[in-house]
Amino acid sequence: MKPKKISLSDIAKEAGVSIALVSYVLSGKEKEGRVGPEIAQRIRVIARELNYQPNLLAKSLRDGRTYTIGLIIADISNPFFANIAREVEDESRRNGYTVIIGSSDENADKAYDLMNVLINRQVDGFIIVSSENSERIVTHLQTIGMPFVLLDRHFPAFDTDFVVTNNAKASYEAGVHLLENGYRRIGFVAYRSVMFHVKERIRGYQDALRDRGIVAEADWLKEVQFDNMATEIRTAIDELLSGRVPIDAIIFSTYGLAVNGLKYFNERKVRVPDDVGVVSFGQAEVFDLYYCPISFMRQPIDVLGKRAVEVLMERLQQPDNPHRQVTIDAQLIARESSQRKPE
Amino acid sequence: MKPKKISLSDIAKEAGVSIALVSYVLSGKEKEGRVGPEIAQRIRVIARELNYQPNLLAKSLRDGRTYTIGLIIADISNPFFANIAREVEDESRRNGYTVIIGSSDENADKAYDLMNVLINRQVDGFIIVSSENSERIVTHLQTIGMPFVLLDRHFPAFDTDFVVTNNAKASYEAGVHLLENGYRRIGFVAYRSVMFHVKERIRGYQDALRDRGIVAEADWLKEVQFDNMATEIRTAIDELLSGRVPIDAIIFSTYGLAVNGLKYFNERKVRVPDDVGVVSFGQAEVFDLYYCPISFMRQPIDVLGKRAVEVLMERLQQPDNPHRQVTIDAQLIARESSQRKPE
């Protein structure tokens, strides 16, 4: 089923020029002016028509690389990851690499299967947004000596390359921001998870309240199940709004939680920011369209994706260097949802 | 770099049972009750610990397949495609296939490169959401006899398998719906494109107006450039709202156009549905959160993804069957944005 391999000599023959000239043009040097533009154009058109694969095979033979990166993301239908994938792709392309993507659906077994499929497809390295309980991917890749970078989520028990957001700090800033705007009883909604980034977000929130002298009620923290989120978030919000000490603000620790929470506010006719202040993690697009623009911790998707590729490129060059562990700050984008009207 | 291949006999040895028993359990037959649950569990745990690759290699050797599908989508950061990718993945998995994904960023050259990368990775077939001017992918795959299904967008000049929405009908219904709700001057915002699905959406809108006796002004149709959308849509809306015959409703032909258009309405303090009625193509999640829930043509993402996989599976079985060309209706979800208040 494979297409016939086209060589420089096939193109030279078709174009009626020398192989050296074809090589010269297709390696991108024609701007130096030794070739007329018509000839260069003609060679490129023929190369395209014959489906010539520029350099890739020769380069692969030369250095044993395939110039392909495997990207495993936790959930392709989450716009945060979809946008990160796009950044990884753009940056990889600038480095001459193609990205092939698999989505693990937040399932460690699927992630492991994908890893194997991509290893068998001979990727040069991996960028991985880990799902819960997928540590054995890390141990397996370390065992076989496959370069990889963990992106957005990492396992502190393992010494690996990673590029992540400073999650504790982001939550801390969200909490302090709400406190400074006069909110006092701040709830926090997260997924139920043992993942480090989730725990860090909770820790930052708790530290902010403690440092400002607020004694948080235990039931201000709500953990909902990822695969039953649409239902559990309603219960969580009901409890936060009607508990013994009802909350006056909520931090949503993910985009998906916020979207479902805001929908439920609409249903219950809860008004933001007067009935409840809101800060969320996640994406702006949806938050822009809510009747009250939602304050959020902007995670630097572009920087996260770009840096992950850079770290992987360095790792491919220098397999034995110490690990690169990059932590990037989120940025508070304060809007109406966290500005309570003066009473 | 490849991990050591683990055989059934390695697992049998480790578990202290027969190879036949291991094969029996790992092929998923243990529910028939011939094996005790502890033994079955023990075998599965060992298989996992040893990183056993179930069946895949043996199956591949037997029938020459890799049980991998290449999915090329036009833009991973568009939630419509990201969600379609998730459906394709789920359905493929049910069929024993793994999906590897590439995103072409609406660029025909990138799509062609991805196709080559995935062919070299020996996928069994492709599901492709085509970008503009990417017909040579179709001709190349036909030339080399590689099975493929076009999804969501197709090229009517080529006889291929495809699974698409009935776009003309969807636009027609959107137009009729607005007319029946009392709107008379209906604008239509689309990407500037030669793609068939875009043309079909425009055609359906024009047919609806014509069939209901409305003489549409030429400048009610606005085509904006994909890669300059954020700017051009503002101009388009300004012109629609302040033209010689200002419009009283708009159909947005994609999710991205709608999001940017609605944001601009907020800026200009244009009120939906009283100043302008709205129907959009695309996704519900964002539309749910707008102060006025947006009516939209629901494209059956789940059915599109599932059917595309089914058609590809049939094609892999029956390479010489006539082409399957599946057209699926969108469904109008009518909400407040297209209900003008009685005057």
C-alpha cells in the first residue's frame, strides 16, 4: 500500500535539470539567487506532483530519528487541552517535527495503550498530559529510555522533565482576590482526584483563607466525580448555598466545573456577583459570553505548549542532562464576577 | 528502544498456570465461568505488570492490519472537531482500533504532510475532516488504494465514502424558523471559502428566503476570512446593522463566527433577540451561557463520528463495495435568541 518512493533523480529527470540543482532548490537555498525563479518554481511543482518527501527519509537514515512526537492528552474534548495541543503542534512544526496525538479520556489504561501504539509507531519522544494513576507510563518510558516531558500535570514522586502551571499560587491568588473584594465565605469546587495539580489547587485556596485569618468550614470544599460531574456539581452547589454557613463566593478549579456550575446558577436564578462571587480556572471564551464576565486564572497555554516542546527538543539533544522542571505562573484576569456591588 | 515482547508463556510461567488458561482469560472469556475469579484476576495483574500487548501483534501478523486509524481534523482547537474526534475515538475503540490524530490547522499543505506521516506509520485507513483545497489528499489516497472516509466535509467532484451533515437543509430550516418568528431581513455570516459545505449552507439560506417571497439584499450575505475572523466579523456586523436595509436577524454558519459575533453584540450593546434574532450552527455549551440562550442547528456529532467509523470498518472489510455516502440531518434547537418579543 505504500506509495512509490520518489528520489531527487526522478524530479531532476522530469524537470530536465541536474540532481544537484533539484537538491539545491528543495533544501530551501534558492533564495541565494543562483537559480532563476521559474526553474525553482518548476522544480517545486514537480516535486509536489510526484509527492516527494523532502529530506525526511534521508534525515531519518542519517540520525535515526523519525521527527515525530507523540502527544497524549487527557481529554481532547476539553478546550484547554485542545488548545494546548494546537500550541504543541505549532511549536513542533517550527522545529521540523510532526505531532501525532492520542486522547486518553482521563483513563490510565487507555493512556498506556496509546503510549504503546505510539512507541510502535516510532515516535522520537513524548509530551504527556497525564491522567490519574498513570504513573506506570512514567516508569515504563524511563525503563526503555524514551524521552518525554510531562505537561500541565506531573508526579512529584518521580524525577522527570515537566512544564506545569504553579497551581497552588494560582488558587492562592484567586482566594486573596475574593477576600480583598469583600467576600468572606469562599467555597472551592474541584474534581475528586489524587492528582498533584488538583491537591495543589486546594492547598493554595486553603492557605489563602488561613493567611487572611478566615476559619474555613470543611464543607466549603466540594470534590465531585469527573464522570458524574453534571449531577454532582448541582448537589455541591446546593450544599454550598444552603449549608450551615452558606458561602458567598466560589472558586471553580476547572473550566468544565465552571461551565456546569454557571448553568446551574442560571437555573436556580442565583446572580453573579451579588449572590455569589466567582473566580475560575480555565478558558476565556465561554466566560466572555456569560451575562457577567467571569474572572479567571489565565493559564499560559501558549507558553506551556511552547516550553514543553523546547524541553523535549533539549532532551533529544542531551539525553543525560539533569531534568528540566518548569513552573509557570497563571495570571488573574479580574472581571465583574468577583466584584461585589457595594452594599 | 523497544520493550521486550512479553508472550503468553511468560505470563503463564509467572502465574504458575497453563498457557491455555492465560489465553482463555486474556481473550476475555473468563466470564463463562471455567476459571476462578482469583486466578483470572491474578493473570490480568501479571499481564499488566509485564506490559503484555494483548493480541495486537499476533492479530497484525495474521491479517496484515495494524488496527490503527489515522484521523486528520481541520482544527483541533475548534470544539466541534475536538468533540467529533472524541466520538471517533470511542467508536474505534469499541471496534478494537486505536486512533492517532493530526490537526491540519485548516491548511491543505499541513494536511497532506500529516497524511504522509500517518501512511508511513502504517495506519489501516483514514477518517478526514478536509481543509480547503485538499483534493490532492483524496486523489493520492485513491491512487495508492488506501481506505478513507471524509467526515463533515466532502468534495462532490470525487466519488468517495463520506459522512456529512445535510448543510443546505439545516440552513434552510434556520431561515424558515426566523421568518416564521416574524424576522424579515435575515443576514448570513460565513467563512469565505470554496468548500462545498460552506456553499451549501449559503444556498439553504438563500432558498429559504426565496421560497418565502423575501427578496434578499446581496449585502445581507457576509463572507469573512478564517484567519482574520476576529476583525472582519466586526466590520461584517457593522455593515449588516447599519446598511441601506438593516437586518433584523443573523444566521452564523459556524460556532467560531457566532462566539465572536455575540461578543461584539455585547460591546455594541446590541440586544438579542429584540435588536437582532440569532440562529447559529455549532455547539451548545457556549450558547447555554449567553444571557439569552442561543438557538442553534444541532449537528449530530455523536452520529457523525460513529457512522464515519462504521463506514470505514465496512470499507476495510469490503474494499470493492460501492461508496457509502451518508447525509445526516441537523436538528433545530429553538431557544430565546430567535423569539422576538411581540411589539
